[in-house]
Amino acid sequence: MRHTHLNTILSAVLVCAVSLAAQKLGVFQDLDRILSNTRMALAPKSASESIVFVAIDASSLDAVGTWPWSRGVHASILDNLTNAGAADVFFDIDFDFPSDTDGDRAFIDALDRAGGTTYLAAFVQPSSISNSDVRHYNLPLAAFAERSWPALVNVITDEQGLVRNYPLGDVIDGQFIPSAGSLIAGHFVEAKHNVEIDFSIRPQSFQVISAIDVIERRFPDALFEGRSVIVGASAIELGDQYAVPVHGVVPGPLVHALAAETLRYGLNPRWLMAEILTIVLFILLCFLHIRLKHSPVAFVVAIVAILLVVEACAFGLFRQSSLLVPSAMLYPSLIAFGLWRLATLLTKSRWDERKTSAKFTNTRRLLEQVFDDSTDAFVIIDEEGQIIRHSRSAEQLFGVDGAGRLAIPAGLHRHVMAEMLSDVRTAAPLIHSMAINLNGHMRSIEFSIARSHFEVPISQNADANVAIIATLMVRDVTETKQQERQIAYLSNHDELTGALRRSTFLAFLKLRLEVGEPVAVFALNLQRFRTINVVLGRNVGDAVLTEMSNRLNSLDEWFSATTRLDADNFAIFTEKPVDADVIDKLTAMIVDCIRAPYRVAGTNGQLDVRIGYTVVTEDDETTADMALEQAVEALETAKSTFAATSTHDPALSKKQSRFRAIERAMADALANREFHVLYQPQYSMTNGRLTGAEALVRWKSPSFGPVFPDEFIPITESTGFIVELGRWVLQEAAKDALLMPPDTSMAVNVSGVQLMHAEVISDVLATLKATGLPPSRLCLEITESVFLTSIEPIIEIMHDLRFPGVKWALDDFGTGYSSMAYLSRMPLDKIKLDKAFIMDLGRDPKSRTILHTVGELCRGLGVTFLCEGVETAEHVRILKSENCAEMQGYFFGKPMPIDDLLKLPTFVSPLLASRQ
């Protein structure tokens, strides 16, 4: 044993030494990077609000013009940021060459006004800042450098082309230049070393605003007040993009932002010393040997569990303290040690197999022991009827006679002899049942008889005779039979109340309907029963249920046995023909029976009841299942209307059945491509330009044909299917929007149910990312029904999606529940007046007044005013006079497929347009 432990320790030391050497040589570097990237991805952090990225994006390039811009544009950006209270501004832009004279002069003046809070880019060529024979420096022009601070913008890529590390600075012309991230973070250390960036910080969590919005001052001052601002390129065509772990390709300015966040809050990842992990590895290997040395399966499971625990701990260390654990060395080490231990265990198992063979010598002895100790009675009888041998349990069951012989009942003995001498053969012994009298008590037994043949030698030279024996196996099943009878009763009756079960009730009702007489079926719901359960206790509640069931069973010969449908729902039907005159009498009998006070366990209790019923006439083809379902539907109506009784309404039942049928059909409709999206165009009243389209979902069911949204949308909202359907519509609309002119938008309706769903934000952002649709081209429409729910979370979601640029519109305005308090807080871009007000224009003067009032409201809120339901030229004329900004309706086009929408003109004269 001591020798085995010594070998194991030496093996563990060898494994640890080799693993440490491999770690030092960088063998596991790639795997460690993969693991560290995974931990960063699983522990995402949001950036603080201390940095704002002013992005020179495609829209800015389109608006300003050819790159590079005049320095006057940068001066405008710097002035607007300075006036907005920015703490400091970093330009990730090359300023080492002169531009136009006026622009340079304007930028110098802006730097003076900024008062020394501006950082300008400086970088070393070639891009790597490692030692090189030739180094070329790009520094800001002297006039700019005198009024700003230089900031090193070089980044370092590894052999895989990824940016992992970030320099704190470099020496240029004898002067130490800190990096941009160091300056922004306030991390002033004159050291030429690199730090790792914490890529668990999500780049998309930084506050981003387009440069054109800053140039045209379309932002609140609070956005920049007291914050550091990075101005740089995000447009792909400018090429300032870098590949980073976890997040893929990000703009260069965001690399500086990530580095600044890492430095400012001390998040730079640090690697745990490999020596510490080597000690942990040694302890684990010793543990595996000592505690799991005999179980290969447990050994493998333990290795897997250890690796999972190590990774969980490594994840926790990174999340709490940005400490990276080089756990890659554990994988080959544990696997190699495990293979060695498994080989050792397999060698030992061969020795165990040889020892096992010795156990077979005890087989006969064990079988004899089983024979004697079996709870079933075994009796061996020969052809003469003599008992050769019997088990102890046989003696306990049958007893012995005065001569000490086993007292097998005569009837059972005759059965054994008849079976033994019979010529009939069966593949397996048959099991027989019999009732026998044992000591004055009737017992139920089951028995089988197995015939066997064996040779009986007569002499040395003569052939052996073939003898027959019978093995009688007997089991006392008296208690089992009693249990079976109890189970049979419980299969048809409720265990607590003794009432019939649903299946038995339906069988009896089926027989009653076959008589061909009018039958009334009643479904009952007990009121206040749950209160009794809570207040008086479940035991009292059970007793009340039992007494109530007994009352109904003994109520009158009119009624069948009571049936318990579920906890507090029961059913009965009439055993005599009924007509309309007797129904009220019968329901009154039921109500009086149930309402009578209950005296149980010294406590008074009282129930009330709601009743739903249906009458099946003699010429009705209603089945028992249908009749019970109709009664239950009537009961649901009584409960929903707070009525004491309710009869089955075929019209309501048909509506409910269609509701359920549509709900079932919708389960596969999306997968079967039964839904499709149509688009209705929207035009500008000012210039007749096509401004966008609204996506409208339609359903053509193979079973129901076209199903209108007014019917299926409420069903999807009640079932929650609206979340999946809305996600699909959003994806389809976003893809189709890319086919439309780039200056148009796509409006997609969002249900209040979707807004209350936890994944709505991720669904929208994932769709925008997958399709490449700019957020500014997506407009989400909500209706006033959202005011019926908790509005605060919805407003928060709207702001979260508004931040990346998604627009919001309030649809069907004027028909719902708008609150002016909430309306002023919602980040709306557009209000759509409901078409009902447009349809009344020219007929109802009040509609014109409402139209004018809503227009003024939109003007005051600074949102676009869109009118739906525009169908005539007269509508267009009136809306133009009321300063309506956009129009939508059949006058311009019905909802249509995307191919037809793309054929529409992108410009129409509103007063001359013809119906499309």
C-alpha cells in the first residue's frame, strides 16, 4: 500500500513539473486565451457613463461631405462640446498636416476656447511600438500642439491580429507621450509597458452620438456635461477598425474607450501565477488517488467535476477581481493522470475476475438456500403423489398433519396429480387461482405446476428410467386481491368523497343518453370552499366536501350519482326526462342542498354554488363528452358573469370553440409560413416624398382561410404567442426595409405584451445587427392600450431602444387611454391620429376641431403628426390646411407585398395623386 502511494505521488510530481514547464513555454497560451475570452463573454459589464463616443459615421460623412473634413468642422464639434460642459475632448484624428487656412484658424480658436482640455492624436509608424530601427512620428501641427495635449493612439496586435494589450505611452523625441486611454482615465504613469484590456466591458454600452448631431447641436447639454468625449471614426469606409477578443471588430476610438474604462476603474486583467495553479494541481491529483482509487466511473466523473469547479472559480475570480487563471494546463494534466490511473484500475480488475470465478462453487448451495427461504411455497411431488421436498414457507402456509407430513389441501393435491399426468404441454407453466380453507379461514392463492423429467438409474448395464416430478409453486394473494378490489373501486370513485370519476360518469351518461329521453347535465362550482380550506383547515374542507357529495347522492331520485371533476367542481345528470318547467325546480333543489350549513368537527361552515347546465333533447346527437363540455362552458359563463346559474349558449360556445381552434391552429402556423407581411406606404404632406411604410401582418390559414388581425391578434396576446409572432414580423420587416430607399423608415407594431417581455430589447437589437438596418430607419409603433398596464417599465424600455436610434410612434391616437402626464414622458417621434377622425372629416365639424387640436399638440411636443385612413382628395386638402406632416391610407395605397411597394413612385403630389 505504501509503495502504491509513493508511485502515485511521484507520478503526480512528474505531471505537475511537465505541466508547469509547458505553461512557461507557452504551450497552453492559445487555450488559455480561449478560456479567458469565454469568461469575459460570460461576465459582461456595462461601461460607466463617464465617456461619450462622437462617431464619424456614414450619415455624418454623407451630411458633411468628402473626408478629410475641413478643420472648421472639427472646430464646430469642439465648440459645441465645450459649450455643453465636456470635461475633456480627445480627437482620434490625424492633425499632422495643414488643411484649408480658414478651417485651421477656426480650429486654433476653438482650442483656445476649450482652455487646454483637448487631446490630439500622436502615433508612431510603423504601427507596432516595439523597438525598430526606423521610427516616424505623426504629431499635431505646432499651432495645434501648443493649445492641446498629445495622446498616443498606437494599438498593439498579437500574432493572431487581435488587440489584447494597450500601451500606457511611449517616448517620442525624448518626451514621454501618454496614451489616449491613460489621459482619459487620468492614469498618468510614465512607463513604457502594456496592460491588458478588460473585454468583458460591452462596447455597445458606451454612449454614442453621431458627429452630424453634434455639428448641428441636436443633443441635450446633459449628455456631455462633466464627461470625457472621444471623437473618431466608426464608418467602415474610414478603415479605423480593429479585431478584438469577444466582440469581433470594433472602431478604433472604442478600443481607446475600453482601455480608458479598464484603467479608470482598475479592471485591467492580471494572470495568476502558474506556480500557484501547479500546487493546486498536485493537491487535486493526490485527492483523486486517495478518495477514488477503486471506482473508474467515479474517477472520470470527479475529473470532469473538478474541471467544472475550477472553471467556475476562475470565472468568479475574473468577475470579482479581473484575475485570469491559466487553467488550460489542468486539462491535459488531469486527463493524462486519469488515463494512468484507469490503466492501473483495469489491471486490478483482471485480478478481481479471477477471484470471482471461485464464487461459482457456491451456486448450488445458494439455490438451495433460496428454495428454503422463499416467501412463496415450493413443494416437489413425484408420480406416486408423495412429497419429496418442501420449503419452510410451504409448511408455514399449509401446516402439517399428525404424522408430521405436509397437509396440502386435497383439492390442490388432485389438481397437481392431474396436471402431472396430463398429455397437454404448454410453453410455460400456467398460473391458476383457487380459494382454500386453511384453519377455518378462506384464503386466495395463486399456483403454478412445472413438470420436470429426470433419469433414475436401475442397474449398471440397464438404461435408466425416466421419472416425472412436479414442482408446485404457491403464493398467498389474499391481501393482494383485497388491494385489487380497493384499486378497482378507486379507479371509478374519488378517494376522498366517494363520488364518481369523470370517465365513469361519462360512461353512465352515455347509457342514459341512449335511452332517447331529454337529459339535463349540471356542472357545479363550490363557492367559498377555498375560504373554508384556508380558515378552518384542509381536514375540515375535506369533511365538508365529503358531506356535500353525500347530500347530492341522497338528494332525490331525479339525479344520478355525483361526480367530482376536480378540486371544487362537480357534475350530475338527471335520471328522469326533463322539460323547461322542471329545470328551475331542479337547480333550486341543488342550491338549497349545498347552501345548507355544514356542522363538521365542531365547526360551522357554509358553501354557495354556481351552476351551469345543458339540456340534451331526444333528437339531439350530442355525445356524453359534448354534453359535459357544454355544461362546463355554461358554468364558466356563470362564473365570469357572477350569475348563480347559466344555461348553455350555442352561439357563445361556437365563438369559444372557434377561439380554441384558432389558438391550436396558430401553434404551427408560423413554422408552416402561413403568416405574411404587407406594407402600406406613408407620404410626406410637405413635398409628396415617400417617407416609409407600415408593416402589417396577415394570416391565411388552410383551415379557416383569411383570418383578420382583429380576431387573431387578441388571441396571440392572451396566449403569449404575440412575442414569437412579433419577433418574426420585426425580422421580416427589417429585411424588406433594406430594399426600400435609404431615406425611408419601416414602422412595425409592438404589442404591450411584447413590451412587458424581458427579451424585447435584445430581440430588436439582434434584428438590427443581423440585418444591418440602421436603427434610425426603424420606427416601433405602440397603441394607447399600453396605458392600461404598468407604464413605468414600458417608458424605460422605450428610452433604452431610443438610445441607439430606434424611433417610436403612438398609433391609433384618440381611441384609447392616453394620459398627458405619460405622453410628455414618452420618447415619441410621431403621433398617428386614428382613421376614425379622418373618415368623419367633411361631415362632422368636431372631427376638424379634434384634428386641429392634435396637430397643435404634436407641434408643441415636437413630434411628427401622421394621419391614417386618408382615402379621398378632400381628405388630403383638409389635412394640408391643418399642417398634417405625413399621410397614410387607401388614397396612396392599400397594404401590399414588398414587391408592389417597391414599384410605387417615391414622390407624388398630394393634391394630384390618384388612387394606387
